Amino acid sequence: MCVFRADDGECAVVVMSDFSLAAAAGGALAMLPATAIESAIREKTLSDELLANYREVLNVAGTLFNTPGARQLSLTDYLVAETLPRDVTRLFIRAPNKLHFSVEVENYPPGTLSVML
């Protein structure tokens, strides 16, 4: 799960994906073989490299939340569910807009992505 915050620190967007998408997106960025990603998914193990690559994918994707004239958002936190701050939990539960996507990175296993804003 990652959190995008405004300059004033307000939690504005929470993005969450399943393990499969995190592994696939992180692996695709590094152009790792799909078999390596499938193995990581089977073993439920994200290497530091896969995790860093996935964070970079989310960081770049986060630019989609920034538009001229609106407050600028940036990726500030990458969290596991057990450590959510209260403002993140509040947005996660009460977000007026929740979007859920099935995502497939070509040649990699599919996954799901949820955006709360």
C-alpha cells in the first residue's frame, strides 16, 4: 500500500495492490523473466529489488494525480497493513471514490490495483 500526500501532509490518495501485481510490475521494470516473477509469487517473497522497482512504478504513476492548478501530491509512504497511520486508515475506509482494476503487465501474471481518493 502506498500513500500520496499533499504538500501540507494531508493523506490524499491511497493505492493498494495485491502481491502478484507488485511482483509483476517490479519485475517488468527490471525486465526480469516471467518465470522468476511466478516463482516469487508462489513463494510469497518480494526481493528488495522487486519492492524498490514497484515503488518506482507507483511513484511515476502518481504523477497522474497531479494536474495544473491543483495541489501537488507525492508518494510519501509505502506501508504494510499492520502499520497504517490513522489518517491513512480513515481515507482507506471512508474514501468517497474507490476504484478497483484488474491489471495485466504483458507477459507477467495479472493482479489487482485499488485506488482510494
